[in-house]
Amino acid sequence: MTMLSERASAKINLYLHVVGRRLDGYHRLDSLAVFAGAADTLTVEPAAALSLAVTGPFAAGLDGEADNLVLRAARALAAQAGVPATGRLVLEKNLPVASGIGGGSADAAAALRLLGRFWGVDVRRETLAAIAAALGADVPVCLIGRAAVMSGIGEILTPAPPLPPTGMVLVNPGVAVATPAVFRARDGGFSAPAVLPAEGWRDAESLAAALQATGNDLEAPALRLAPAIADSLAALRAAPGCLLARMSGSGATCFGLFADAAAARQAAGGLQHPGWWVWGGAINTG
Ligand code: C5P
């Protein structure tokens, strides 16, 4: 078998409501997660042992991590399938780490998809979903890789209403935020789940208008921990054509919605700033 590869697409929470808390401390969520063209790439080629090298603009600090989520995913899949964990993995890290767009979770999910093919193992979908959930709350949605409403702690997924073509700009202010710290910094209140129209939205404008009735409950605590997030939000809101600007996940990456990919790419071009990571394109609607 020759080299195989998988994309690990950025996951963006268009809204994220914290609706409760479990006895084990995990939070119950209601969130509309979508995916965009920005992605890490994971490749594998034959080798007797399992290894992982990290390349790309955000490789620093991740290379050689023995407990990298990609390796944990690989070992969990091999154990479940009863095959030896082998292969030389290379992760091209294009997405900022610890940034609220699911990078590590998307990488782990990509590893499950990629190595399932590479090893030729046939693991039931439910079993794969359980492996994903054990690796992290965002891994199940990243395994599916398409827009979904997340509930439970992230492991219960229902298909999202059909999404209209929508431009998106991502801005990361260059600060890493630890997810547990953001949940701890919440003020403790809970939100109601959002109500979404089953038929979806006519266009990006109506999607953005509907999202105004929702929010990201982690935005306020993340802003307290990392005030630089406010600069990214302000820059997005000031960008011509921005329909809605909000933080994704536990931050610090913020997103702006635009009428289409061309408007988003144009806005992204005007948002360059030292130390920022900026991406412009579209929400995946397929
Ligand atoms: O599942 P994952 O390892 O991605 O979660 C990281 C941390 O985020 C958890 O240890 C927990 O503190 C917090 N978390 C939470 N509720 C969720 C997801 C994550 O409290 N639904």
C-alpha cells in the first residue's frame, strides 16, 4: 500500500449554548457545528512501527508529543480492530492549536478514518463513534465531518438543517486558550437550547439573522482570560460585508459570516495583522 491522506477540516461552532452540567463536571451543550475549507492534512505510509511527525506552520510544540491525540486515536483503533498499530504518520499542522476550531479533535478523527482505510479494518460505525467520544467531546462531530447539531457533551449528533452558501472568515489572535479553564471561568448560568428551522435558511443573510438569537456561552469567560479576542471580534465586525462575528468553541478563534466566499476572501485580505492567523473561504455545505 502506498501513501494515503485525509483532510482534518476546521470545526466552527456557529452557536454554543451551555445547557447544563453533568455530575462528572462535563457540560451539556447545544451547538451547531459546521466545517470549513481550512484544514490540517494527515498522511500515512507503510512502516513497521507507528510514528508521528508534525510539519507545517503550527508544528511548534506538537512534534514528538507521545500522547498526541492522533497517536492515541491510532492505538485505540488498532486495539479495537485487533491489528498491530503501524505506519509513518505525518501531520501538516495548518490550523492554530488550542484555538476553538477543533484542530486536535479533527486530527484524531482524520486518523480514525485514514488508518481504518490504511489497515483495511472494518469497524462498525457505532464502535468508531465510541472510540471517538472517548478521545474527546469534539471528536465524534469531526469524525462525521459535516454540519451537525451537537448535544450531550458533544457525542449526540443530529444532522444540521440545510445550510445556504455562506462565506466565512476565521481570525485567531495568536493566543492559545485551554478549554477546561474557559469552562471553569463561566459564571455558572445555563442557556436554553436553540430552535432551528428544519427547512434551513434561504441565504447567508437569513442564517446570520437567525443566529442573532443565539450566542456562544464561552465567549464572555474566554474574553476575560484572553482579552485579545476582543480585537479579533472588533476587526471582523468592522470588515465590509460582515453579517455576524462570534467566537468559536472555547476560543480564541473568531469567525465572521459573509454573503459568499468571494466577500469572505476579500475581507480576509484586509484583516492581516502581525501575530494573527486569518483565513477566508466558505462553510462546507455538502
Ligand atoms: O473532551 P475534551 O478533552 O475535548 O474536553 C476538554 C475539557 O473541556 C474537559 O476536560 C472539560 O473540562 C471541558 N469540557 C466540558 N464539557 C464539554 C466538553 C469539554 O466541561 N462538553
